[in-house]
Amino acid sequence: MKYGQMTALVLVMTAGLAQAGGAGMPMQQGLLAVNGAQIHYVSEGTGTPILLLHGYPLSGELFSRNRDALAAAGYRVITIDHRGYGNSVAPASDPGSLKTYAMDALAVMDRLNVPKAIIGGMSMGGPITFEMYRMAPERFLGMILIDTLANPAGIVEQHIWKGMAQKASTYGPQALAPELLKDMLTGDTRLHRMADATFLTGIVNQASVAGDVAGAVVLATRPDSIPTLKTITVPTLIIEGVEDTVYPPEFSMKMQQNIAGSTLVLIPGAAHAAIYEKAGAANTAILDWARANGLR
């Protein structure tokens, strides 16, 4: 059903995609030296580029269930690990900031000879995407916003992220998974698809302490991007898990109202990590939106 440009996705497909490169899909990966850091990337497929930016405290493998399907549909899907996360390495002098994350992503596009791309961000990847748009709007063919928001952090949220930083510093990155998994996946998924929780836990554990602290500071101090929404002129897709308790659907609805011509897809049975938990539904939403907007 539709309400303006907002689409409620009723049929949710359970993803069964491989987490490695699909058969016949060209894949490359490695480390790129950019801005004093070593940034790990994966590029799969050929065609219109889609750059996907992960949230806190994850890695590009969050999109492991999306790369194959999007690449098979004729897109070049690029994922990166922000500095301090996954297989990327940050210098001690700059463990990460909103500006640095955005500059890293733009530099990776340069190194991979990608002048323009559909750029999407999940959770913390949303503020990074907004920062990239403020820096270089000409690099965007389209924008995808996944379980994220444009609002600055309120007082309560600021203290939550400060607590995450303190917990990572005191007990290590592995201490964050129990705090986060209850919000990333629905209770049904945690009970009946335990491999999903194990996979995301492994990603969380891979982050560095410095990365965890830097990302928490970025989330606690992110700027107000609501004014930026009205400046976005590229086709924009907003994907939201109906059961997201971190940034609930109301925030996505607010973004949809403020980005002219944008489309909102609500995914039932999905929490904060909807892009992974209900990857099939998310992939369908991306492909339908891209085709409708001539992004091929």
C-alpha cells in the first residue's frame, strides 16, 4: 500500500544469499591507503556503482547478503570498512571522525575510479552520507538511507553512546555485542536464526577499541542534518525496519517528508539491521526504486 511516496512492503522474503561473491560476478577486495589509514573494500559486479556504508560498530560485511543480488542485477556494489572497523586500520593520530569517515569514502571512490555512485548509509552511515553530500553533492547519482536519521543526538542518546565508548574501553569491543544485538535483530530472529546473531556478533568483535570510541563520539556529537534534507535533489530511498527501536520509523517518515520526491519502504519483521535481517526485502526495495528512477 502507498501513502504518497511511502511504500509499506508487506511481502518479506527471507534472504538465503551466499556471503561470498556470486557465481560469475567479478569481485575484488583489498586495502587502500587513504588519508593516513588502510581502508578495506570489497567491489562486486559491474554497472552502475552502489557504495554502501555500514553502521556502528560493524563493517562492510553487514551488506554480505546484498552484494550478490545487486551485482547480479547489473550494479557494481562497493562496501568499505570505516577506519578502525572490520579489516581497516586507523592511525593512532586519527581514529575517526564524521569528516574523516566521509573523506575516506570519497577517497575510495577516487581510487576505484568511481566519479559518481548511488551512496547509501545504514545507521551511523547515514550521518556520514549526509556529510559526503555536503562535501561533494556532485558525486551522488542517488541516496539510500537505511535505519538512520537526520536529527542530532538528544541528551539521553548522547549518554548512551558515551556509555558504549566507556564499556569498549574498559572491557573491549566484544562487550558491546550483548548491548547491541537486542536492537539490531528482532527477538524472533535471535531465537530462530541464531546464526544471524552469531554473524553480527563476530563483526562487532572485530572492531578496535579506538574505532568503537571514535564512532560513539561521532554518534553523540553528530550535527543536525535536517536542513540538509531539503537540499537533496537526487533520487532518495529510505529503508526502515518496522521494529527498529534505535531509530524508529517515525524518524524515517520525517526524513521522507523533508526530502522532495523520496520513497520510504517499511520492512515488517525487521529491526535496526533490516538490511541484513530481511536482506531479500531490502534488495527488492533497492532494485525497484533504482529501476523506477532510471539508475542503471
